[in-house]
Amino acid sequence: MKILVTGFDPFGKDTINPSIEAVQLLPDSIKDVEIIKLEIPTKFGESATLVQQTIEQEQPNYVLHIGQAGGRHDITPERVAINMDDASLADNAGHQPIDQAIQGDGEAAYFSTLPIKAMVQYMREEGVAASVSNTAGTFVCNHIMYQTLYFVNKAYPAIQAGFIHIPFLPEQVVDREDVASMALDDIVRGIIAALKAIIDFDKQADLELIGGKTH
């Protein structure tokens, strides 16, 4: 079994991105499952092209994308990606799509095919704050989640895929007053726990746990 795990390069005013920092610290295998680590650009289109090429080359069983969600205090597996690019800032290539469909023939949304409730449970059992998120935004994080789910749905339906958002690192919030952060070691522990859940729930239904929100 193989799991492809991706993290983004820094973007905006930040010189560091916790997603790729965490991915680089993951072990090469977990429970005898190979972990393939990939850095992807914070760019619409190009990120998806690189991921699709890697999927074709490596033929993983699972794909887990990791991205930064500044302001969140916990690690949040995403439930759904929507067919919409609506960028509040430009990506690293200077592109800023507004109200653009990602795929003209794609579904309005694709749901994660990972066991997101189990992933949250495993992370909490490790003492890492975690919860299900119901919005991946409309920037490159949502874009890559949607593009990957669209691609595997069309070409590799046996591959399961999804996305996790993680908080800022402490060094990123020095000049950001009252903004949450999480230590890199805790983020890595959380991701490892989430990966263990993916492995343990291979070909099994997700846990039925409360994970909804009122708003």
C-alpha cells in the first residue's frame, strides 16, 4: 500500500509553510505502508498537474493533501471541495481567478473519500486538537482537493483522496495578534495519527461520530 502526502510551498507574505514543513518530517513508512512525500506549488492548475503526474507514476492507494489555514486552532480534515476558484489574493504565479469553475464537466462538489471522522478521533486520542471542517475555502487548497477528487473519479476510482488543513506555526504569528498556532511537532503527530486512521480503516466504513456544526 502507498499513500501520497503533499504539502504546499510558502505563499503570500510568509516565508514558511507549515504543510510542507510537516510533510518533510513524516516517516517514510507507517505500519509498513509507504509514505510518498511531495511538495506542490501554491499555484492554480500547476499544483494539480504535478499531483496527477505523480499519481500516474506512483499509483498510490490514497492521496492526502495538507494545507495551511491561518487562524484555525486545530487540525481539520475537510469534508468537501467545491467546483469554484474565487481567490482573495493571487497565487504564487500571480493568478487570481474570480468566480471560475474548476472543471466544466465536474460535479458541483466532491466529498472526501477518506475516513475523516476516524482521522479526527485518532488525532484527539493523541492529544492533538482536531475537528471536521465543512469548507476548504476557494483558494488553491480547495482547488487541489477538487482537482484530485475529480481526476481519480474519472481515471482511478479505486484511489481515495482528501485534504487536511493545519494551523499556523508559532513563528508565523509573532506579528499576528490573537491568531492561533500549533507547534510543528504536534502537527506532525496529528498527521501521523490521521494516516494511521486511513490505514486502519482501509476498505472499511468511517466512524459514525458527531462532527457537524451549526454554522
